[in-house]
Amino acid sequence: MFGRVIVKISGEGLSAGGDRHFDEAVVGDIADQILRVISSGTETALVVGGGNFWRGRDRRKGMDKVRADQIGMLGTVMNAIYLSEVFRMCGRAAHVMTPFAVNGFTEVYTRESAVEHMRRKEPVIFAGGTGHPFFSTDAIVALRACELDADAVLYGKTIDGVYDKDPKIEGAQKYRTVHYKTVVSKNLQVADIPAIALTQEQGIPSLVFKLLAPNAIVTACENSDSIHSVLGGTIVSQKTEDEYYV
């Protein structure tokens, strides 16, 4: 098991791709898995996206980019508060941390407080992105992973790994392992390039897997063999060579 991880969950993951903002069964399962991971000894923090509410890049014509991104940040805060309430109903306190004050709703992030919460086996949920426009939630995933000395970043996605081109295109091949340099040079859409560069620089591997696969988060936290043999996911690292699934 990893000692400490950052788990990225998209807003679409919380809605399971449906027409409601939250799929209660899916969110409940995610919370259950996170608590099992924590009980197994892995300190865990989450970053939630806001795509089930709003994406800054989907702003209407003429809308200010800064305002559009701010709406997206608040969408992640709503998701984080909802998820924290699900943890509470499961009997575990959870902490929503933002880079800006949302008085009475969240805690303002400090590294020391985040580490203390995790050491008490309490989930930490990072919301609000970096607090600045022009940065996606991938940026805060990488930043918090580096600040908190995470062993790995776990990207729970709608697809089951990293492909050498759009997986909808015939002939697309899935990587078993792939080097960060390949991700950047081929623009493989694992995460934003600045986020990839930061985790690469700090030597933090990224694990990419299908979020809605059974027991996916627990399995991803176990070891690389489980990522491959059970989930069919992809490990992105600066210490590996490109290898396809056969």
C-alpha cells in the first residue's frame, strides 16, 4: 500500500455521466473505498473537479474567462462539501480545504493542517483549485502532491488508462507503462502539461484507471501489479519505459 496519495475525482465521476449532479450510489461507493484505504494505513487526500456543474472552458461566447473560471472553482467547492457530508454520514469527519476563505463552509489550506488531518485518518478534500483563473484542477493535484510528499497521484477517469491516441479511434493502443516525456511529447491528455511537468520534476508517479471499475480506488492504492492485472490501468513515471498492453 502507498503511504500517502492524492486522488483526483472528476465532477463527471460524481455524476457517473448522468443528467444529475450527483449519483448517490456512486458517491457512496467512492466514500466507502476512500475510508477503506485510510483504514488500511494510506493517508488520503482528494481533489474534486466541477464538471458536473460547470467547466470554465465551456463558457458562452463573450463571457469573461476569469469569471468563467471562478464559477468553476465554486463548482468544485460544492462538490467537496457534498462529498464531505457523505463521509460524515459514514461516521468519519472530513475536511474541505480551499486556497481562499469561504467563511463557515471550508478551512483555508495550510500544509500543516492537511497533514494533521490525514494523520488522524480523516479525509481531506481540496477544492477551489489554486484560487486563480487559468489553472485547472490538475494543477492543484500536482501542487498538493508535491507539497504533501505524496507517493503517487491517482487519476480516476472515465477511461481505463492512457492510450497513444484517442481511444475511440480504431487502432488506439493502451499503455501499460509510459514515461512522462512521452505524455508531454504526444500530448496524451493525462493531465495538463504544467501538472505533468511538476509531478515529473518531483518524481511522483501518476496512476490512471477507470474510476467506476469495481473497487478501483482500493485496488489502485495496493501496488502496480494490481493496477495492471486487475484494473488494466496505466502507470506514468519518469522511471519507466513505454510499454503497451499485449
